[in-house]
Amino acid sequence: MSKRKPKSPQQIMAEKLLRRARDFDAVNLDPAAVVLPAYADVQIERTGRKNVTRAWRSNVFRLLLERKSITLDHFTAAEKLATDWAEWKGLAGGRDAMSEAVDGGRGSAELVTDAMIRAGRRIDRARDSMVTGDWRILQAFMVAVVEEDRAMAWRGILERLGITVRDEQPKAVRYALEALRAHYEAPRKAA
């Protein structure tokens, strides 16, 4: 009997969207009357059958990319950080076969894997390569996007950080993502 791997929040949301789309097919609704969430691409065949070609959980970075406030490189850097953040916090869906759980120490019942430690080191390097203000912005977004996994009012997060001028908010996010992009694309130092 094989064990099932735990699923990430993104995988769970995608499965829910696919089930919802299949339910629409099952009741044979008029395609014009069906309103699917904005984060699902649906292809309608000539027969009226709907096929979900792709489903995803929207986040602030995708929203800013669609509005052309950030570039694809910024979006890619944010996705890399989000992946590392999820692994570091133990929220990533799958575990690699070679990782072993080890005691985190300090008498806690928390288990730490080698992958979590490696991801934490990558996050530390990213944090060390950025100025504090840019890191605070990205940290606040990672907490909302990865840890809390909620749809976010991204401007509200920036206002809590003290960035209240609405014209400056997209710039602040873009500057933070530019520093992150530069970190990921910078040549690595020789060991």
C-alpha cells in the first residue's frame, strides 16, 4: 500500500476548480450562463462542453504582472522566493525521497528536514542581499501569500508597513522585486 503525498494549497485549489468545472458539465448548463473564477482558463468546444485547460490560485504577484506593474523576471523571482518560503515553513506539498526528518532541538516537537534547512539558507542569502525596507515588503507578502494562503488586499499590507501614498505602492513592490531579481541573477561567489 503506497502512501499519498501531502498536497500543497495550490494543488488543492486547482483540484477544487477542476471539480467545479466538471460539475458545470454534469448539469449541462448554458456556457454563457456559467461564471467561473478569474483564475481558471476554460476552453468551450463547439458542442458547448467546457474544458478547464489550466487553473491556479491568484496572488498579488500575478495581479501585478497582469497589470504590467512588474515584469516577468520580477514575477519569476517572487515565485522562487514563495517556493523556498513554503519549503522552509514545511508547507510544500511533496517531500523528496532522500529527506529525513530530524529533531529541531530546543525540546520542541517540531520536525525539520534537510530540505527545510536548505530553503532557510536560500532565504537568508536573499535577505542578506537586500536592504531592510525591501525585505520587509517581501516578507509581509510571503506571510500573506504562502503562510496564510489568502486572497490579499496588497495595498493594505503596504499601508501597515507605512507606505500610504497610492502612487508609491506599486513602485515600492517593484523596487523590492527588482532587488530580489538581482539577487537570483547575480553570479555566485566561488566557494
